[in-house]
Amino acid sequence: MGIFKDKTILITGGTGSFGKKFVEIVLAEHAPKKVIVFSRDELKQFEMAQTPKFKAHADKIRYFIGDVRDKDRLMRAFHGVDFVVHAAALKQVPAMEYNPSEAIKTNINGAMNVIDAAIDRKVQKVVALSTDKACNPINLYGATKLCSDKLFVAANAYSGHSGTTFSVVRYGNVVGSRGSVVPFFKDKAKEGCLPITDDRMTRFWITLEQGVRFVIKSFERMQGGELFIPKIPSMNIMDLAKAIAPQCKTNVVGIRPGEKLHEVMISEDDARNTKELSDCYIIQPAFDWWGQNNHAEGKSVPEGFAYSSDRNKEWLTIPQLQKMIES
């Protein structure tokens, strides 16, 4: 049953796409004592509670209304909690550019509140979800998530007697999640034409289930301060369009503000502290004040290495994309 057996796990942003899949898999396979769904929206919590797959585990799920901006509420929610997944964030790029202070309150101040509450409540381990947009960020969302990543890594230096360890998981676009291009393209396909920002555009691609399982594995092998990055395939936006609606025409509309042509998850500067394992890369902390992180089983990546969606070794074909979308 692994690390979560008979333990209490809390997930912030628990009614989101990742949160629901995480709760589903943990309940089905890991025999936890309790899972706490922490989120702001009471309607989403109600709808989740009425879903048969969650209703069947009602005795093990607690729904806790709260906001990561509210440290007092987090302190109450974290009482007796063993493990925390921090998935709550504001992530709509245009909305965050227009409302920067709101992004900072949730993505940065909220991260600090989660860290403080976890240390004060003596939570064992915390994994925070990041994004490829946090590497060499060009928009405010990516910048706030980079700041959040740094906060969670540095938290290991002052968790002290509590023994709480913190790590980060970073991955790319999630197939079918809220805000994903997949449902957008499916909707646009009804009009017979798909808008393409740039036909050269590439992205990393991962399913929700793959993301959840990678986070769980990261809990099992984390020592504190790592940034875990899964080895996942890339896809070209034109191939995605053909996979979803091969009958549709395409119209190149240009890159949107705050958007990159290709995404990067490990920069050349990060590579100096990066180790490669069979299934992932680990960016180790540049300032390892607590002296616990080594991962001797990994090998250092070569000088000048970068993990970007256009230079990836693994690419999805159109049939593979269609299979991922269908599942």
C-alpha cells in the first residue's frame, strides 16, 4: 500500500482536475486513514461528494472549505495531517497579467502560508505542484510559481525540529485538464476551423493519471529540496490538431501575450544541479543548507543540457495523441 497506508493526506485545490484524480487513486490503491479535500468552492465540493466513486469512500473523505491565503484556516485544516499536496493556484495566464496582485496573494503568499502551517503542525512531507512555465518565466503566472518553488525548497532550511520535508514536482501540459487546449479544440472543431497560434509550437504532454502517480512516487523518494521532473513526451501543435479534428482547416493567429513557442522544464543554468534517473530528472537545491540531499543513484547531466519541448528525445505520434485524448 506504500507510504500513505493508514495516514492522513490533505490536498489543497482538491476539487481541481489533479485533485480529484489524486483522491481517486489514493483511495483506490493506498488505503489511507483519511483524505482531506481543501478548496474554496463549496459547490465543487458538493458535486464531488455526490460523484459515485467518491461517495463510495465517504467515510474516508473530509471536505474542508478554505483558502490558502488564510493561514489560520490552514492551521485548523492541517491538524493531525501526515502528508500535504499543494495543488491550489491561480493559473490563467491572461487573468493573472490583468490581476497581478491576486496571483501574488494566492501563488506566493498562499505558498508561504502552507509552509508555515505544515511546519507548525509537524506535517511529515509536503509536495508542491509547479509548472513548466516556472522555468525562465515570461508571464506573471510562471514568475509566481518560480517564487513558490524557491519558497518550498528553502523551507527545508528552517523546518528544524518539526522534521517537515518539502519538495516540488514540475511537469508540462495535462491532457484534458481544465483550461487544456484539448477541450478548446474539440469545441472549435464544431465550427470547422481550429485557431493555431504558431505551427512550430511544441509542448510537453502528460495525462492526469501519470501526473498523480509521479507525485506519489516523489513522496516515496524525496529527501527534501528536490524539484522532480518526469521524462515525458513532446507534441507539435499541428499534430494535436490533426489528432483531434483531421477534417478541420487551421488558421494561424499568432502567439498570445505571455506565451512561449517552446516550453522548458530544465534550463542550462539549472543543469549544473541536475541528476538524471531512469524515469525523471531531479534538480537539486543550489543552496543545500540542510545537507540531506544527494540522490547518489542518479547521474549528473552534461554541461549545456536543457530539457525543452523542442529538443526532447521522445515525441508523440498522431495515433498516440488520439489514444491519450480518448482515454
